[in-house]
Amino acid sequence: MKRHIGKVSTQFFEFDNPKQPLRLRVGGRLSRFTLAYEMYGQMNADRSNVILLYHAMTGCQHAAGVNRRIPGLDGRWTAELYEGWWDGFIGAGLALDTRKYCVICVNYLGSCYGSTGPASIDPHTGRPYGSSFPVLRMSDIVDSQMLLLDHLGVKKLHGVIGASIGGYLSLLTATRYPERVQVVVPIGTGVETTIYQRIINFEQVTAIEADPNFRGGDYYDGDPPSVGLALARRIAHKTFVSLEDLRARARAEVVSQKPPHGWYEMNHPVESYMLHQGHKFVHRFDANSYLRILDAWQWFNLVKEADARDFGRLFARCRDQDWLVFSIDSDLSFPTEEQGKLVGLLKKADVPVMWITVHSDKGHDSFLVEPRLYTPHLAQVLER
């Protein structure tokens, strides 16, 4: 496979400002934290060609190229992560053309791939934060990344792109900091947390917290809550892909083996496929980070977090921006009616918007694996 981006390495932004800490929406504050990020392409002289890319819930900063090692992650950087998750989108001549643009992708505050999160060492105690890590909201994640942009000297983004809950963050960036964004591209997302998502997310929360090894979030001196986290991953995974694609993926999986607990003997390939998805996930992600991000998702409120009174006033801020909204017709996690709500609100506020529906049998994961369906539209809106 020909690569447009070769070997890359993660960089780290160290925020340390006791006089002006990051004030969190629920009331906490962080005077010190780290953000892990990667950068592809070069900034131009006035730093006006930067695209900020938000990853999905359990994604990471490694969006393109090959990165085989990030220190200090306690083995979570597995082979599954070596290749960038948007490798087919970023590079010379691709949708995010690095001959023109500088692309920055940052690991969320609260996550576990180098940014400060519950598994990080609390400088005040010398031990992992665990349950003491502060509550986060989506706006806190955005605010922390704006501090990174300040550090890099980026006053206005050429574009902001985000898929799934990364789309929430792109909406917040565009509305909370409208003067800092020109092009906005939300992919497979919405303006609110749906009832279906709340149910799925709540099931995941209870799966993790019911694991005896969870111990209220302070499990770093013992066995992690792997059973609960694996179950949470299986609960979520079925929303990422269409049922037909799930059937196709499962055909080659081993069947007729017993799970590690209970008497039930699996008798269909999709069962062992889902079991495998849970097992491999627990090696690369932290349960506390999973819960913190799920909590931010459950409490997501675009109007309040952007400090607006209603959707009309919120999106009126965006009239000088260019919007491209992507739907995926087989998306179970963020169905097309959710993007329809967003587009309707944008049009009502007289915001320039183009709405593209991608026809795919891959479900929500289409945005990860089918660059050819998105590239022409992405390239056009970024060039415009």
C-alpha cells in the first residue's frame, strides 16, 4: 500500500498556568494538563491553513501515517493503532491535502493516549487520578484544544472536521468560537443526545460499574474491570456497523467455543466476532476514560455549552462560515434524521450549508473506511 504520510510521532502540549487554569464547566479546574497531538503538513506564514480534526469517542491523535510507539501508555498502544485512523484522507493529493493544509489532531482531555486523563498521574499525589479526575463536558475538551491552538499561534482555523461525537466538538468549536473557524464539516453526528443513544450509553456505564474490579474507579493497583469494559464495547459496537456488514465481518470468525464465564456455548459466528471485539478493546483503552467521555456525551447540550439562549441565536453566529454536513444512510448510531435537524437549524439561521448523504452498507464506520465517498465533497468545500 502506497502511503502519503510516512512515519510520524506524537507531540505533547504541556499546559501549566496556576494563575489562569482551565475552568471546567461543572466547576473544577485544571492548572496543569497535557494534550497529545499529531500534525501533518506545514503551517503557512500566517498560520491560516490549519484544519483541526476531532477523533471519535475511543479514537486518538494518530490520524495518518505510521506511529508504532508512544511512551507512557502502559501497553495501551497496540498494533491496532499503529496505522492512522484517517490515513486514506490525509496526505498529498488526498481530501485533506497536506500540500495546502496543515492538519492537527488532538487526543481528548480525559482520554488515555497521552493526554491527561484518569489514568494519568496526579501531580499532587503521585498516583493515578482514578475516581478523583474531574467531571468533563464536551466544551471542556474544545476549550483545552483552543489553548493548544493559542500556543501554536493559530488565530483562525481554515476548517474544523469531526465525525460521531467528534462532530459534537466541531459544532461546539464553530458556535463557541465562531470567529476562529471558516469551514465546518460535521460527519455522522447531531445536535443532541438521542433517547436511543442515552439507552445504549447507560447500558455501557452500568456494565463497567458492575464489574467487581472497577472499585469505584480506583483499580490501577489491581486487575482492571476488563469484563465490564469488554461488555460495554460489545454493546456499542453493534451501533457502529450495519447489520449486513456485521454479518459479513463475522463469517470468518471461530464458532462453537465457550465464553470465559458461564455455561453458554456460542453457535453463530457473530457471537464469537463480538466476543473478540470486546477482548481486544480492553487492551487498548482505559475504563475510567471511557466513562468520562460517555458522561460528557450524556450531558451534551449544544446551546448551553456554547453559552447561547436558543438554537436560533446559536447558529446566527455562524453566518460567515461554510458548512458541509455528511449523513450516512445506513448509520444506526446517528441516523440521517439527526443531520436533518442540524441542517434545518442552519438554514433557518441563514448559514451557508451543503448536505451530502453517503450511500454505504458500512454503517456509522463508513467515515473511517470509505474515503472515496467523501473526498470530492471535502476537497471542494475546503477549496471554496
